[in-house]
Amino acid sequence: MAKKKLVIDLLPAIRKLEVLTKQHADSGLIGQYSSVFKGRGIEFEDYRTYSTTDDASLIDWKASKKANKILIKEYVEERNVNVVFALDVSESMLFGSTEKLKNEYAAELVASLAHAILEVGDNVGLVMYNDTIVENIVPSRKKSQFYDISRNLTNPELYGGNGKFSELSKFLLTSFNRGTVVIIVSDFVGMDEGWKSNLKIITSKFDVIGIIIRDPRDRTLPGDYVGEILIKDPYSHKRVVIDPSLLKDLYEKETRRQEEELLKSFVDAGADSTIISTDEFFVKPIVKLFKLRALKIRR
């Protein structure tokens, strides 16, 4: 049977992202990203004429004497940040009650953030995983990088299968340098035993961020539905018939507990995280995450 063609339309998401960041330059994604994830040094760029608002310690007296005017040195940040997106492409991500399946939504999010990161001048890569490593694009800022990433994100053959976080953590630890920014994008459903310990291990080497993707039906059952519905486990494929009206309150309570536990797991590991629902545009929650992260760094 042919696999469902993924409806991942990157251009509208990217254009919307660019419009939003231009309209809100002070709180835009690119600005927030570049202020939080800085390069490891600065390099000299050029001289310019000194003004009374400049730091006098930047005056280059030797160059000023030669030019017969007071000059100061200008420096630019040396951007050498490596960012790797670890995208969960397992079976549980092939679900959706909104316009986008979770994996379609996640792919557009990753593509848009990768575009923003490349605009800043940083290296970006992609690891797609389920119970094995499906695809690996090493971090780079070459001209074809965005094309390579988006081509893999829109390939339906790369989606499906069981999830195994331990395989991802093993691959990350042996493949990337210390200090790499690793952004894990997943619904974190059906996590394998010991995943919290693995999260702590990779956080000890990398700068880790978790983006938890949730569909509205991951969080609540339909309240206006009369009768029984059939649900299926994405991994075991076991089916069960339930009555949403009887289980709605209990279901919501349990999903809240699970989400709180997920967020706490990232805190305990020393990593940042956020939960994003597929019925909202992702820029605002991502910007909020970066702002909170910036505040934490300054403390």
C-alpha cells in the first residue's frame, strides 16, 4: 500500500515567519535566537570614527594618529554555533485532528527554524530517528543545506516505525562535538525505559532543548461526541473502544500529569523545553522559550 503523501508546505510557514519577525524585530525569532545562542568569540571587522557615545577603551591610537582622526575598532561576533535538530519520525507522530499531522507540523517548524538559523550564519543539521537513525545531515551553512534538509523532511518514506530514544542518544554522543545545540522535536509518547537517564547524559555534553509537539486530541477528548469511538495504540496497534463522555475528565487529568512530568524531566536534566500544540502557530511559543532562556542565562 502506498504511503500517504505528506502535506508539508514549507513556503507559507517560512514567509509567515519572515513577516512576523520583520514586524516584531525586537521580539522576533531570529533576534531572540542570535542573542541566546552566541558564538564563542569576536573578531575585528573595521575602523570607524569615534563618537562621544562610544567606549573610549576601543580607540586605536596608533591608527588614529596615522589617519589624523580618532578611530575606534569595530568587532563582530564570530558565529560558529552548531545546531542539530533531532526529529522524531516514529508512528505516534503520524496522527492529527487538526489541519496538520504532528509530523507535518513538526517538519514545518524544523524547516522554518533551520531557515532562521542559516540566516544568522550558524551551522544547522538534521537527525531523523525512530528506533534507528533514519537520516543524518551534518551541520553546515552551505548554500544547499536548506534544500537538503527540506527534501528529507518532505520524504514520506522516512516516516513511521517504533520510537527508541536510547538509539538517538547513543548516536548524538558519538557523532557531535561538545557544546552543540541539540533541539529534540517529538511528542515524547511511548518513551522507552531509561530515557530520562539518557536525556541527562546528552545534556551533560550538549546544550539541549526539547520541543514537545502535541495534538489537541493528545490533551483532551471530544466533549460533544455521543457514543463510543475506536482508538489504537500507535506502536502495539492494539485497539480499544471507549466512551469519551465517561473518560474525558480522567483523560485530561492524566495528560496534564504526563506533560508536567515531561517538563520536569527536562528541568531535572538541566535542559529547556516547551509544549506546542498543532492548533497554534509555533513562532510565539518558540520566541517565549528563547526569552525565558535569555533571562535564565543573565541571572
